Amino acid sequence: MFRQASRLLARTTTATTWRRSRAFSTDLPATPTEDSTFIESWKKVIPNMDPPKTPSSFMTPRPATPSSIPSKITVNFVLPYASELSTKEVDMVIVPATTGQMGVLPGHVPTIAELKPGILSVHEGNDVTKYFLSSGFAFIHANSVADIIAVEAVPLDCIDPALVQKGLAEFTQRLGTATSDLEKAEAQIGVDVHSALNSALTG
Amino acid sequence: MAMAALRREGRRFAPLISPRPITAFRSSPLAPTREAEGPIGVRYISTQVVRNRMKSVKNIQKITKAMKMVAASKLRAIQTKAENSRGLWQPFTALLGDTPSVDVKKNVIVTVSSDKGLCGGINSTSVKISKALHKLNSGPENETKYVILGEKAKAQLVRDSKKDIELIITELQKNPLSYTQVSVLADDILKNVEFDALRIVFNKFHSVVSFLPTVSTVLSPEIVEREAEAGGKLGDLDSYEIEGGETKGEILQNLTEFQFSCVMFNSVLENACSEQGARMSAMDSSSRNAGDMLDRLTLTYNRTRQASITTELIEIISGASALEG
């Protein structure tokens, strides 16, 4: 009986994993590009071993820079635990850069922007989706692709205003009583994030 | 069934037989062997040894089957996490390119491996690739150091590259892997190790049976600027406007640190998946080997048993015919 159970379990696991393993073929791009100089120099020094793969062979290919300004901007919004938006075509995104809210339209100048805690809004026609980001980076490429990488993000309607107020009060108090530099820095970060949350909810 | 009865009889007589068998008493052929000290005329063919081996092989088979199922369930849990983190490193490679053949003075090789064994050859592969990268990047002014994650790589690299090891980190998977933990780890490495280029060696999880050794390169901000000026893959980095921060250098510093923590997170997750997958296949082949061994032992056991019964019968019959005349 134990053997039957183990066989069934093995069958289900292998079935699901095989299904998922077939889905991995989307991981490898149609034309895998590899770094030929690396492979050649590897083969010269270490002829017996196969060279290891490099990230370029696993990249999903990116569109080329178009000659005219496209109508939509492609957004990739990634978090460590999920890809929130991947290759979504939208009209405009507003990112919370450290220098202020920055609107990105198709044909934007290539930019590297560091982000501060704030709201990211994605405009698609008449829908606007807002997320609160903790911080991260945004890259806007010449081919009208925007990559936004954040450490943590939540949709705005999942934030509890009461907890925000409580957190803000607690961190302001901790900032007042902080003694060492580390404590002061931590308390300052807490105050920044909570006040940004506050203004995000009200504004 | 008669054989089973004989076998049971043999077992009951066994304690009577030890330590000294009685000459006249023709005991069951399944008693433990006394070839060395048995008196003349009494022949015992032992199946005890074979029976012990069969029991231990059966236990090993059960253990390896259980380990395979445990690895399968752990794999399922961590596979979703790894798949979700795959989008994390792509923007950085899209921006800064992938330059494994960059020539720098201070290389640091970060080898990601597992803490537990019985996972096939993935850790040896990682260590071999790390050593090969060390050889590849050795030059008159270059130095290469190791940062080791995981016990298995530590055991292998400490043997011959002890002086090149900067940092050893173990027990990574004691708590479930999270970005916070890996970013603290990355911060540790960035603070304590001087580098121009970090090369992270890990096994990328391609499928349950295939793991591809991969090396990801992260450059320090100074080298990024150097390569951007030199042209090539990072040539158009200068065309990017920098928003925020006072200087470009400051932004590049933050960018490098963020890139390292993101790439580390993905590589640690992929390596953990590969570890579980490799353990599954290793334990599966081990159970199959144990099954084959058990079949062979069963045949040997039956042959031995039948031979001893035949011998006993022959002796009885020849004795009886001798008596008759």
C-alpha cells in the first residue's frame, strides 16, 4: 500500500514538474546569444570542460530601438518575489524618483532613476493602477521599454491608514529618542516611508 | 510451504545449536555456519549473511525512497519562488550588458553550493567551474579570491585554495530563503571584500533533470565607468540620463549594490532548486540500484537455500540406503 502511494505521489510530482519543465522553453530565447569571446578564451585555457552559461543566453530578447516614437511604452515591473507586470503595453507611467514624480511617455530619453518610497501609477487608457513602492531603480531604455525594479510594492487599496498613522507616530518618537547613528538612520527611514505612505493615501 | 516450515524449525533450533553443534543430531541446514569449528560430517551452508544483507539493502531502499519524496516536496515549494525571481536580473543585464570576459585586476568568485550532501554532482561542478575561472583570470597583475556559500564547496576549496578564500558563509537555508536575508548577505560581502568584478557561480535550474552551471558577472562602479568609456557593450551607458543623486558615481554605486543583491537572490534560489532536483534524481537512482541489488541477493539466497536442502536430502537418502544394504 505504501508502494502504491509513493508511486502515485511520484507520478503526480513528475507529471506537474514535467509540465512545468515544458513551460521553461519560454525561458530560453529563440536565438540564444552567447558571449563568444568568453567561450573562446575558456576553450583555450580549459579545453576539457564545457564553458558555463552566462545570463545573456537566458535573456528574453529585447525589442530594437525603433526609428519613430512608438505609441505605447512597454513596462516591466519586477519584485524579488514576483513579476508584477511583464512586457505590458501602457500609455504612461509615473515613477517616484528621488527628484520627484517623473512621468514617462513613449519616446522618453534613456534614463536611470533611483526611486524613493512613493506611488507608481500605470496609466492604460482610462485605467490607472497605483502601487506603493518601497524603493528601487527605474531604467528607461531607448526602445521605449521601462524596467522598474522595486524591493517591495503593494497596491494602494491594501494599505491600512490606521496602521500608517500608528507607525508614523512610533517612528517619529523613536527618532526623537535615538542615540546612536544607526538608530537615528533606522528611525529616519521609518519616518520617511510612513510619511510617504501617508501622503500616498491622502494625496 | 514445507520450506517455510523447515526455515521456522531452523530458527527455533538455532539457539540450541550455538555454541557447539551436536554430532549425532542432524540439525536444520539453515543454522549459522560453523565451517571452521564444526565437527566432521556436519555441513552447514549459511544463508544468514545473505539474509542480513537483504534486510539492510531493503532498509536503504526505503530511506532513499523517502528522501526522494521529501526532495520532491521541497522542490515544489522553492520552484515557484525561483521562477518568480527570474525577472529580477533581466533589467540589469539589459542595461549593463553581460561581460564575463572583462579583464580586471581584482576578481572575486562567489561560489554558491549546498550545505547537505547526497545531491549528485552539482557541487563538484560548481567547484570545478570556480577553479577554472580562477585559472582563466590569472595573470601577472590579477588576483582572484573566493567567497564561498555552503559547506560542500568549502570542503572542496579549503583543501587546495585556502589562502585565496576571503569569506565563508554556511547554513544559508536554515530559514526559508528571503530577499531580506540575501540582501544582508550581499551587504556583508560588499563591505568586506574588495572587488573589481564579482563572478557568481551557481547551477541554474533548467528542469528536474537538467542543471546548467552558470556564471553571472557584476562589475564595480569604477569598472562600469571604464568599460562605458571604452565602448563595446556598455558603450551607450553614457547616453542614459541620471535622475537623482548628486553625482553619477553615487548612482552607479547604488546600482551596483542593488544589482549584486538581486543577482545573488536569484542565483541562491536557482541553486537551491537544482540541489533538490539533483537530490531527487540521485535518490531515485539509488533506490533503483538497491532494488536491483535486492533481486540479485534474493536469487543467491534461494540458490543457497535449495542447495543446502538438496545436500541434506542426499545425505539422508545415502545414509538410509547404506543402512538397507
